[in-house]
Amino acid sequence: MAQILVTEKIGAEGLDALTQAFTVDVRLDLTQEQLKEILPSYDALVVRSQTKVTADVLAHGTKLRVVGRAGTGVDNIDVDAATRAGILVVNAPASNSIAVAELAIGLLLGMARQIPQARASMQAGRWERGRFMGWEVRGKNLGLLGFGRIGSEVARRARALEMNVLAYDPFISQERAQQLGVQAVTLDTLLRESDVISIHTPLIDATRNLLNAERLAQLKPGAYLINCARGGIIDEAALVEALEHKQVAGAALDVWAQEPPKNNPLVAHPNVIALPHLGASTEEAQALTAADVAEGVVDALQNRTPRYAVNAPFVAPEAWQIVAPYVQLGRILARLAAQVVQSPASAYEIVYSGELATTTTEPIRLATLAGLLEGASESRVTPVNAALLARDRGLALSERKLPEAERYAALLELRVTTSDGALHTFGGTAVQDEPHVVQVDGYWLDVVPSQAMVFTFHQDRPGLIGHVGTILGAADINISSMHVGRMAPRGHAMMVLTVDEPVPGDVIAKIEAEAGIAKAFSVQL
Ligand code: NAD
Ligand code: MLT
């Protein structure tokens, strides 16, 4: 049974879902060294934001198939290294948007009315009605840096507070901005015009220190900043300066370049509201986050496409129902091709026909690539890293879609052209969601593939099949099914035997020595 390691606290909804299907170890507060030491035993790792899943850590995950991030940001995970290693990364990006958006609005109002400062003053025994003069948010310009899920939710709420909302996002959808009554602007305009800027971008190279000294100097004097996204997007030293010179009147910070912050003057600054990364800390968000990440991890371990895969294509559940057996089939056809085609391949093509021509086929392509590369790579090959490995090896797989499928409602065909100009074809279809191999090199048959098989290309004639059976029987190999396709009676034919155990080379040699057999192959999936 697959083993899952959980290194940070996640909601019971998620833990229960994981425990129902797998063995789960919750090990909080591991050092990096301890994590690396125990990771080789696990198939899945579930983290929040504190565990740093570096390339070095991932290298110790020799069995690791999936990393689940219970939350949105994946900046604590080396996603590139995971992709190279064929490890899927899943997160829960839709689970905490409302929690973060509500916190941003809370911080906006908190700054506008100096709520934390007034509370501290009261608790110190003072009554300072004149000191805490506030300002109304109505009619003020709120600039959103990043207009994705959370930015949009902040916009919706700010519009209800009668604010003018501006947004800068290189991938902004004008239509969505208009729908929410938001003005899409350049970064310069956003910096210049906003009374308050709220940050909602990921922490990536392009956003690290995005608000540096130079950009802070472009702000409207006396502007306010909110950061519920990630520490490191605002240059903290530059912000201290800007607060000192009143260029920035106040800041509300939920996230820090170093968490927890150490000797950071912003934490105790009188014009800063400092929070310990609470954006996602609502009961609702935590329940949803835990459930979503657990669903992603379970899907990955049970070979389904997770809804929120960070480094794999998304497939809508309706499409996945159609595509799933063909994902398996793509790998099977590729494994067959890799073992049956003997000459070096010069071109690979995959043809999606009939019903398959109108659905999303990227997961089928990736599974097929993985199948082709599996036997030829020392490193682990999965659909996650197949495209990268194929590119490194110069392996190209072209694709074609045909509206009509021969004989079946849908047909997947892998066509391999070898350097000597020969064409080999492997076709399959799904019958009641089960992959069937239905065509090999132009021979039509119907095989439910098994782990071990024998393929023969031979001359159709009485007694030959019996002889092959006798050879396998003498080697104590049990045949579970037999399928023959032929061009014409007593003409060229091929046979597929599914067997209970792999057939060794010396037994294949005996089969090939039979009169009438042109070629025999042992195939293992
Ligand atoms: P999202 O992917 O839906 O939106 C991010 C947006 O940022 C995207 O629209 C993207 O185009 C935009 N963007 C990227 N680069 C940009 C740039 N250089 N300038 C401007 N915009 C840019 O993500 P989301 O769900 O809205 O979350 C945003 C971030 O919030 C996450 O990446 C995460 O780091 C952070 N977050 C923090 C907490 C918390 O507890 N404080 C909780 C959840 C998420
Ligand atoms: C997130 O990106 O979802 C947040 O950082 C929340 C968290 O990890 O708790």
C-alpha cells in the first residue's frame, strides 16, 4: 500500500481521506536532514509552506510520485526539479482565495481606521480619541498587483465598498476586469495612481523585489501597502526607508521574506500591521484546502489526473472519463512498439481517430512518450517528465486527428517508421473503459493486454499454434489467452499469447526455431 508523509498540520478532512486509502505518517517539525533520511520510504509527501521541498530533498524521494501542497503558493517547492524527476506536484489553489481576500479587506479597513493601534492604546490605559483620525475607503483608488483568483475576489469586495479598483497583471483578461468594474492599467499607472496597493501575485523571479526602492519612490506620497501574497515581493529594507520618509504611510504585512521574521524592524513599526502568515487561516479555507490536496494526492496515487496539477495538463472530469483508458492504452502501445520494433525508429506518429479526435489528447501523448522512453532511460520516466526527456533525446512524436475511426468508435494508433523505411503500426481502443489492443502491423485482433505476452509473426498453417503451446508448456509457462490475426487463410499471420509469467529468451529462441515462425517476441508491460 502506498505510504504518505505529511510534514505540516492539515485539516482532518484531508487526513481522513488520505488514511482511508493509504498508510499515512504525520511527522511535524522534521529538520531538512531528517526529511531527507525518511523520504525514500514514501510515495507521496504533503506539505504547507514551511517545508522546503528543494531539488536536494526531491532527490531523496526515490519512490516519490506526488508532492501535495496544502495551499496555493508553490514557491517552497522546486517544481522544475520535481518535473525533471517525473514527480507530480498538486496544490489547492481555489480553497483559500476568499479567506485571503477577506483578510486583505480587513487589513485595508484596519489601516484606514488604525484599529490595531487604537486597541493597543486602549489596552495601555489611554483614551486618545483625537489621535486616531482615520480616512474612508469609499472613492479611494485601490491598486491590485496581480488579478488572479485572490485579486479578483478583493476587487469584488472593494467595489462593494465603493472604491475605484485598478489592476496590473500581464495576463489580465479585459473581459473579466470589465465584468468586475476594474480598470486594467500599466504598472507605472498603478504605482502612481493608487491610494492603497494590495499585492496578489505569486513569488516568482519576475515579482521578487517587484516593489523595490525605485518603485516605492513612484508611489503617490502617503500611499498604503498590503501584502497577503508572499514575503520577498516587497523589498523590506526599502519599505523601512519609505515608511521613515512617509512616502508610505502604512503597511499591512501577512507574509515575510523570512518566516518567522527575525530582527525585522517592520514587525514593531508603529505604522505596520504585522501578522504571522494568517491569510489562509480560516476554518472554511483549511477544511477545503485539506480536502482538495488530499483529493489531488489520492488521484495521483490511483493514476487519475488530479484537478489541480501544477506540472501536468488539466483535464476536465467529463473529458477525463473518455480519455483515461486511452492514457493507459498510449503507454501500452508504446511499450509494445519499444519491444516489437527492432530497427531504430526515425519517426513516431500518434493518430487519434473517431471520438478521440474531438477530445483533449495531451495526457495520451505524454503517457505514450513515457512508454516509449521507459525502457531506454536509467531515470524514472513518468508522464510528468516525459516531454522534457523526449526533448533532451530529440525524440519527436507528431500527432494527427481523423474524424472517422476504422472499425471502432474511437481508435488510438501509434505509427513507427524505422530508419530502413518500414512502417509498424499499433492500434487500440477502449471497451467498457478497458484498453484493448486491436491492431498490430495491419493484423486485426482483440487482446486485453497482460503484464507478460508473446507475439509471433508466422505462416498460418495447421499445428503451428499447438507447437508453440507445447514449447511454453514444457517451460512451465501458463497461457491465459490466445489471439490470432491473419491476412488470409494459410497466409501471413500473427499471434498474441497472454501468459502468466515473462517468457525467457531461450524459450523465445525455441519458438523462433519452429518451422513457419518468422519472428517471436517476449513483451512485458
Ligand atoms: P493566481 O495564480 O490566481 O493569481 C496570480 C496572478 O498574478 C495571476 O493572474 C498572474 O498573471 C499574476 N502575475 C504574475 N506575475 C505578475 C507580475 N509580474 N505582475 C503582476 N501580476 C502578475 O493566484 P492566487 O490564488 O490569486 O494567489 C496569489 C498568491 O497569493 C499565491 O501565489 C500565493 O503566494 C499567495 N497566497 C498567500 C496566502 C496567505 O496565506 N497569505 C494564501 C493563499 C495564497
Ligand atoms: C498559500 O499559499 O496557500 C498560503 O501560503 C497558505 C498556507 O500555506 O497556509
